[in-house]
Amino acid sequence: MWDQFVNDAELMARHVVLVPLATLIEAEDEIHDCEVKEILAIAERNAERFPAKLCTELLRGREVGEAMVGEMTVGEAKDRGAELLIV
């Protein structure tokens, strides 16, 4: 039973770039974005060893918790069929 759960699992890795108050949230920061994209690429390469699918996402926000929780609403979790959220 556990094997089937793991094989069918879809994992999401999100990384938050903290944006200072003086900067627009939408403003791209190539230096930080490049670093985060590399971190997410490493996560994707490591995940290839496992049967579960890994999706990655770069987020921007003033605070990590707010950005993470704000992106994953209850409705989105239900739409994705999420059974477990780990922050």
C-alpha cells in the first residue's frame, strides 16, 4: 500500500525570494532568481532518484510564511487533490 502512495505522489518544492519593502514584489532580481533557480534545479535532479513527481516554483514575498501559505489556498489544495501539506 505504501509503495502505491509514493509512486502516485506529486511533491511541490517552493522557494521564496524575500523582497525588501522598497522593491515591488513583481520586480525581477536576476541575481537572487538565478540562485533560487539553481537550488530548485538541484532539488529536481535529486528527486529523479525517487518515483514521486516533483514540481518546483519560485515565489517572491516580504515574509516566507506569508508567501508560502498565501500561494497554497485551501481551494488550490483541494483542486490538486492534496491530502497533506507540509510547510
